[in-house]
Amino acid sequence: MIRIGKIVATHGLAGDVILTHILNKKNWLKKDDALFLELHKGSFIPFFVTNVRATQEEECILRFEDITSVEAAKKLVGRSVYSEAAILQQRDADTPLLWVGYTIVDRKLGAIGVIDDVIQTAHQWLAQVQYNGKEVLIPLIAEMLRSAHPPTKTIQMELPDGLLEL
């Protein structure tokens, strides 16, 4: 599962919700797709989309099956939303979110670690990796990225000296 966004508000009285997401694509989500909401820590419940309307590149209005009132929709506000990687790959979502689970391989140091999460900041994406027993954040920027290999789930990088010691 890949964290793609958050339910930020209700919309109208029929149970619609507003999803903000980090996919930077308007029409990636389709009717009958399942999104998974984390209602409790570590508990991902599927919700099936019955209607979707993109309002911006990073926002859409959704209606879920079985959510038919504003009261039911209010219980979803603030919840993190996840998608299966297969859905994102089918829709050609061009996002580093698909790299969760990939191994970063540095040209000099070799295998650094597996990407546990990918975080978007205002200016760049960061890969969260465990390296030598500590969490490190590695910028996923063009200057350091050499290539990504989906069949082997590896990303070749050229990390600057000292980055992993910060």
C-alpha cells in the first residue's frame, strides 16, 4: 500500500468527501477503484469509489459506496488514504511513491537500504531509508538519480560524500 493523500473535508450533504493527493494528475482515479483508509493505526479499510470529480491537479471530490450522509462522511475527515501500487502503475502515475520497497544502490557504497517511505516537501521528494541502524532521508533529485529498474526494484544513485552521516 502506498500513502497517496488525505481526506480533508466533506462536500455537500450526500456524503461526498474531498481528497487531497500527491499524484499531480487529474484523472488517475476511476469509478469502482478501491482506496484504503486508515481508520485505526495499521488498519486499512477498503472504500469503493462510486463517483469521482477532479477539481485540481492535487484534489478531487469522491463519493464512496455506503457513505450516503454528511454525518458518515465526517468520520472520514483527517484519515490518510492509501492505494495499491498496481492501480498507480496501471494509470501511469509518474511519482516516486511507486519506489517504496525499492533498494537504493550508491555508485561508491553499494546497497544503502530499502525505501520505507517517500515524503514530499515543498521543493523535492525524500526517500526514508534505514542505514546503519538509523533513519536517513535521501533527496530524490535528478542530480543524484542515475536510473530506476522496476524489474529488480533498485534505484541507482550517486550520493554526495557525507550525506549519510548527517
